[in-house]
Amino acid sequence: MAVMFSGCNNSKSPNGNRGALASTAAEKVYVPPGEHDEFYAFFSGGYSGNLTVYGLPSGRMFKEIPVFSQFPTNGYGYSEETKPMLNTSHGFIPWDDLHHPDISQTDGKLDGRWIFVNGNNTPRIARIDLKTFETDEIIEVPNSAGNHSSSFVTENTEYVVAGTRFSVPVPQKDISIKEYRGNFKGALSFIEVAPETGRMNLKFQIMMPGFDYDLSHPGRGKSHGWFFFTTYNTEEANTLLEVNASQNDKDFIAAVNWKKIEEYINNGGGTKMPAEYAHNVYDHSTHSAKSTIKKEVLMVDPTKVPGAVFLLPTPKSPHGCDVDPTGKYIIGNGKLSADLTIHSFGKMIAAIEAEKFDGDAYGIPILKFEDVLAGQVKSGGLGPLHTEFDGKGNAYTTFFISSELVKWNVETREVIDRQPNYYSVGHVMIPGGNSAAPFGKYAVAMNKITKDRYLPTGPELEHSAQLFDISGEKMELLLDFPTHGEPHYAAGIPAEILAPESQKIYRLEDNKHEFAALGGDETRVERHGNEVHVYMSMIRSHFTPDNIEGIRVGDKVYFHITNHEQDFDVPHGFAMIGANNAELLIMPGQTRTLVWEPGQVGVWPFYCTDFCSALHQEMQGYVRVSPANSDIKLSWSLGE
Ligand code: K7E
Ligand code: CUA
């Protein structure tokens, strides 16, 4: 292990311990059989609703983690234990559009405890535990629509933020869409994260003007305590936005002093407002999720908190909002502008202190562009979107229209290198690139269009990521690899931070599931009216019990199945013929429940779906289903 993990974030050894030998791109991405990758990379799945895990530099996919979407591969969102994770104020929602992953930080550095992601459609933030690689918590974001400026964390994971992409009436009401201007509002949400458990709590929302809030980044170092949000549609148009929201020469970056707002609410500021939003928490000891509907939110009017929110003019319809590792610079990528705009945090503070304002928007002071500008990168590229940093003073910006990755110096703002992307790049990711301490060895470009890069697979291809070696002056393209869904950003972290902590099993003695069958004698079948509860266990290579009689048409049968294995990587599956559901894939020591409502008389088999031993095909059983009025007694057995 030591050999594999050495050499990360070591700029003198650009290829880890293989550096001295690696001369070609192939050698640089080759991870020999049995060896491990140097980095984990977590890719947003966009419209897949899930998160995928890859290794870098190999580009091998390790896992898909279900977050917002039902996932038949392991039964997430189908089992009774996980259905509550997908509950919202709109009811059960089996899908979302997952955008920006961000890994928890301590002192501005990745600590590898959790990864946060946002649902862009029905506004939500999820927290995934990086010990189990499972979704542990999902909180809905009220008064919002299209939670896009998310889910970025502050320097010590004090908060994970959300910002509404679509402004809406707050609270929602039945009004004409034409009354948008002045009546629609944009909520920015600050969700506190409990330092020990990671538990999320919506601490406050800021009621902002009815712009579209696009992306955000935390301040760090000197600018810790601030958060920055790009806006577009400051025109407040409600139709044909491609024209009507592209009128203003400049939109804004909203700078939010959240420490000031914290102080304000700690002194009783803010207004409690009715709201309805779901908070779903998964408990690893009961192996079950609970959904609670919350009823109230603390709303802050920014005009009541002097010094809390300012607007920085930024050309033109900016998308990415990126803060460099030192926290000195805020970069706004005007997607309709050729130049990148770099704002100076220091100049912003000086202008605020001198009260040099250029009017206001709904009472929020606007600073002067020249007063906050550090400089611009005259790049010659087109359609700048997102920027990441290597921790050595360089920034890497993607240009969607001119399809390229441009490396530039943060202080001098000179372009150092540019490399084409195939094709139409969106985000770029450098492990730790949104932190005070990036690991500037690789950059991954996430491209939107793939045509001609892989064998054709019908009208649509998986999006292609491109891996660059950025350890030298010039970037070097090493590898194309397909990603799943549509990645909008990714987060990478050295494997040595996560791998030693990764959980191998759930201990049976810690299993507090109310329907667990822990000892062989706890397996049984109980009838309560037309509800039947089967307490079942599984171990290589049988179910206990495997013969059940006395079930009737019209019953609702709950199979509560506990996997008694205590070995790493030995799940068993459970599938029942005719169940309007997915299989269950049950981890060692875990309990899962599948509901089956038999509609037909007969003898119906169930089986294990995961090839678990030489006798996997023997891992099967039968349920006898009799007519609704049958008086056949309930019975169950194994080996009789
Ligand atoms: Cu796709 Cu970050 Cu949602 Cu830009 S966003 S690409
Ligand atoms: Cu258990 Cu196959």
C-alpha cells in the first residue's frame, strides 16, 4: 500500500513512483493489474441522478452511488428502508438532476469524511458518507427552484450552500407569470453541518432579488466568512431568456458575508416563515431511513443587515464563480464574454469600507466594476465556463464554445498554455481544486459531446472525460474515458485519505433493525391480518426459511432479510417472481425489506441474484400462494 500511495501531490514526481519510468501517455495512465489508482474521482451524473466513482489516472469506473434516483442494481429507493430517502414535499420523487459534488473540508483542506451533491430539479442537497459510499442524508431546499449554486462547502464545512436558479414567488402563490419583475424572489440557503455527525440543518435563507443564481464558491483564507454567487437574468425576464436575459452588459456576483448574517440571527434577527420541506436521514444501525417534513425556515432580508450583501458587476451572464486557493481572487466566467473577470477580495473590502457604491438593486449596494476588478485574462477563447486551480499559482479555465482548456497565471493573468478538448467542455476538475490545497497533478475535462471519439452506440454516446497531466508547464492529454449521465463537475481526492477508512462490513451485533433475524431461531413468519412479515436470514448458500406455505392472494408480504455474512464484499441478492419492484442487494450484516403482493395462486420461487459461491444456483426457495379464502396454516421450514 505504501508504494502505491506514495508520491501524491509531489510536483517533483509527476507520476508517483512510476514517474521515473513513465515517458508515454500510455505508461502514465497504466495501473498494472492488482495495483490501485492514486486518486478517487467522484463524477456528478447529471440526469442519471447519481454519483459515479472513478480511479485516476486509469479512468476505471469503480461504482455508481445512488443518490436521487431509484437504483435497481442494489434496490436503493425500492426497498422499504431506502424509500424514505426520496421523499419530498411533493411526495416520493424517484429522480433528480445531480450537479456539483464537493468534499468536506477542515482548515480549507479535503478531510474526506463526506461528499455533498445537489439535486437541481426538486431542490435538494444530499450527503454521502465516504466510509460506506452510501447516501446518508437528503434535505430539501424550500422557497427555491432549480438548486444550481450548490453544493459547495465552507472552509471547515460549517455550511453547505444552495442558491435558486429560478426565482419564484416566495411563498409560492397563484399569480400571473407576467408579474415576475419585483414579485419573484431568489433564495440563497445556508445549511449548517454538524461537525461530528455531518447532520444537516437549514439554518437560514436570504431573500434576494428575482435574478437567476447560477454557481457559487466559498471564500477561504482571508475571505473565509464570505460566499460568492454568480447571477444572470438581472434583467428579470420571464420569457425568451436567451434574448431577454442577455441585454445587460454586466450581471452580478453577489458577495455574502455569512458571518455577519450568523451574528444577526444569533441576536434574534430574521423572520420565521412557514415552509414545507423534507429532511431524510439514513441510520446505519437500524439500516433504515426516516423522512420528516419540516415546517419553518428562518428568512433574512439582506437590506436589514448592513454590510452583509454586496453586488459586484461582472460581464456578461457569468456561469462559473471560482475562488482561488488563497481566497484573494474571485473569478467570474462571463459565458457571453471572451474575457475572464478576476475580482480582488482586498479591493472589494476597501470599496465597501469607503462606501463607494454605484446605486443599489432592491436596496442591495452595487460596487463599481473598476473598484473591485483585479484584472482580466485576455484569452481569445470563447464561452468561458469553469475554473480550477493547481495550488502552484495557476488556474485552468474551460471554454465551451472554442472547446479548450486554458492555463493561466493567477497573479499575472498571462495565458501559459491551451489545449483543445474533444468536444465542448463544461467543467474541469483538479483533485482538491476547490480548496486551499489542491493536488495539482491531473486535470479532468468533462466534455459534453463525444462524437467520433468512441465506437458509435446509436444516436447517443456517453460523455467523454479527458485526463490531462498538468505537472509540467504544458498540459499533456493522456486519456479519454466515458462517464455516465452528464457530469456537471466532479471532486477528486487522494486515495490514501479514503481507502484506509473504507468500511468492509456491517457488524451483525450492531444491527438494530426492528425486523432483523440475527440468530437462526429468530427466523419466522408472522401474520397480522393480511400483512405477513417474513423474518429471513441468508448465508452461503441458503435462505432460512426457504419453504413458506399459507400465504394467500391479497396478502401483503414483507420479506425482511438479514445477510449473516461477515466477510468483505459478500452481498447476497433477493428477487421474488412477480414483485413490482427491484431486487434487493443486501450487504454483509445488513437487513433489507422487499414488499410482494402475490396476485396469483401457485408455488412461486425466489432466489439470490448475486453469484456468491459455487452453490449460488442452489440459493433459492419457494412460497406457496393459496386462494384468498384458503385455510392452509402458515408454516415455514428449511431442510425438512
Ligand atoms: Cu453543467 Cu456546473 Cu450545473 Cu456548468 S453546470 S457545465
Ligand atoms: Cu447468495 Cu448467490
